[in-house]
Amino acid sequence: MKITFIKPNIGRREHSLYVDQGRMEPLMFGVLAGLTPPDVEVVLYDDRMEEIPYDEQTDLVAITVETYTARRSYEIANEYRQRGVPVILGGMHPTLLPEEAAQYADSIFLGDAETLWPIVVQDAQQGKLKARYKGPPGVAQLGGIMPRRDIFKGKGYLPMALMQYSRGCRFACNFCAVSQYFDKKHYIRRIDEVLKEIEEQEKKFIFFVDDNIASDKKALKELCKELIPINIKWFSQASLDVTKDDELMKLMADSGCVGNVTGFESITRASLRESKKSPNLPGFSNYDNEVRILREYGMQTWAAFTLGYDNDTYDSIIATMEFALENRFTFAAFNILMPYPNTPLYRKLEQEGRLLYDGKWWLHPQYRFNQAAYIPTRMTADELTDACHEARKKYNTIPSLIYRFSDIKTNLRTLWSVAAYWKYTTLFRTEVYKKHGMRFGLR
């Protein structure tokens, strides 16, 4: 038997598929490959950088679907199904919208696929693939399963190893699909399994793709203590309240943490309350103290902002960009608030009649990447789109890059920090411009 894994692209620029220069290993397929019996052949095709050989013989196609890749995922599934090849769709999007996904596949998997993947393979071998499988969210790689990283070779991924220590997040931000998917729960792997995985792979720069690695601070402290002796550098996603624990900040720095993607979301208290961004609210004072602590520990912060709340205006969005520039964040993402399906935000906007593109922006042929998908209260949808793009452009000018680089405590702290700054900021600066206005799907 042969199984083909597909990592879909977002869409196309003009007449060709967009090639993602910042692509990372699709860790989920490494894990599923590790769970697949050794007598079953597996192959990975990454739509972000290579052609999919639809006519190559295979017995089952497994596609991971995110909301941004749903349209392209369904196109790929259709190509295989027209050739008589069964397709199973999994990932967060089918879990949030199972009835939609089921229209485009022979089978869908809701929840964490690794929980029942050997059964899926067995059913496919016997020609008895079920229409629906459901695995409860839980601890990653339960039982010490190690990913098969050989399937990533030759794909040109960024030189970092993706791993997971924990899944989920205990917070309940109203725009977040992760909170909905994991029901505000947080699941933690055994540390000895994480250490073994680090030891077995070659790279010494680790990206822990945890939804919020700081959701359980005690667990993160235990991990950091074990990482200190093994001399790696690592990066993750962490909520801003990590700065309130001096012991944890020191442990993170000592263990090789070079920074985190951190959700600032907004610089106004009213918008933070609207989003229910609880870790940012206590003692809120324009983040002065939090940013100071991040800089003192040398963290190269990748600040994430979500823009388009009911209190936002063009001026507040530009002020957010100026705040990020003033603090010389290594990188900053100025994301339009997106109504992901089945989130509290989506339901609110739907009830208020404010959703655009018939509510399903991820499938609508007129939707373009980085466009507002709803009607804001204090500007038009086009004005919100233009304001966020203006913020991205201004933050990524050459003078801005040079000014941000000048921070001695972060970007100039070590030779490694200097190299990382220029490698990744210039790369993602290019991607910001390439993705803007891109169509979803190929057709």
C-alpha cells in the first residue's frame, strides 16, 4: 500500500501557484508517517514548492486543511477523486466545519488524527475507509512516537526543526480557533520524549509550534531546566503574561530561548476587552513594563497585532505600527481580525449581519488574502484592508529594518541574533508583499 500526504498551498499569484520561501516542515505529516506501519510506503508532496503528480500511483491521499488553504485543498482532493483515488481530509478546518469538508472527500478526520491513524491505514488497506473518524484532542505524540523527518528532505524548508511540547491554550480569546478546537484545554508531553526527539534530529534550532508554550508556566519551567544542559536555541509562541514571572524569564533565556511570537493584539484596553485577551489586561499600561522585560532578557520578539476591533480606526492602526516600530520588535504582523468559522467572533458578526463574502470568505472566488471579511464599525472594509497594508509597508521599509536592527539588547545582542535578524526579517518582508491580494486556490 502507498499513502500520499499533501500539504496544500494558499493559492496563486496571477497565473501560477505562489511559492512560499518561508515554508516550514509540516510536522503533522512527519508524525503520521511515524505512526504508519513500515510495510506501507509514504510520500509527501508540498504544494507550496512543487508540482503534485496526480497520476502517480497511490492508494490513499491524506490532506491537511487550514481555513486559508481550504479552497486549494478541495481542488486537490477533487483531482484525486476524479482519478478514483480515495481522499481523507483532516486538520482544524474540517474539525470546525465537518459538513463542508465532507462534501469534498471520501473520509474526514475530526480532532487529532494521530490518535486513530493506524486504524485509518488498516481500514484503507481493507477497502473499508469510514466516512468519518473522530479522535479527541490530547497530548501530542502519545506513547513517544517520533516523527519521520526523512520525508522532509529536499523540500527546502527553513533550517529549523519543528516540535511540540504542548497543545492548546487555557485562554478564551473570542477570535481564536485554537481555543475552540481544544475547548480552552492545554495538553503537555512528557519531557523525556521531547528530549529524545531533540537528540534524534540534526538541527540545533528548534521551533516549538505550541499554541501557547507558556499556558502552563510550571510545565514550561520544567522543560527549560532540562534544556539548559543540551545547548540548543529555540523559539515558540507565548502569551505576554510570561513577563510577570522573573524566574521563568531567566530559565527561558538560560535554556536557549531566543524569542517568541507574542500576541499583543491591540494597544488599546477597550479592544483587548472586546477580544477577551485576558493575559494582556492585568495592569495594562501600554505594555511598557512587558516590553522592557523582554528586552532585558534579550528576546527577539515577533509581535502579533490583530486589527479591526469595533474601537479601531485608521489612526489607531497606524499608531499600532508606530508603537511596534518605536519598540524595535524584530518582526511585527499587522493582521486583520478574521472571523474563523465557529468561533465566538464569527457567531457574533453573523448575528449582526456584518459578514462579507456570504460568510464563507475562505471559499469565495472574490476574496483575496489580507482583505477584511466583515464590516467594521468605524471604517469601511476596504479602509481596514488598506490601513493594515499601509502598516505592513511602513514597518518593512529599509529605513525601518535598519532602525529596528539597532537595538543592542535584542537584535545586536549576539552574532547569532544579528544573523537571525537579517535572515528572517528580510525573508518575511518579501513574503508580506508577495501574499497581499493573492487568490485562494488555483482556479
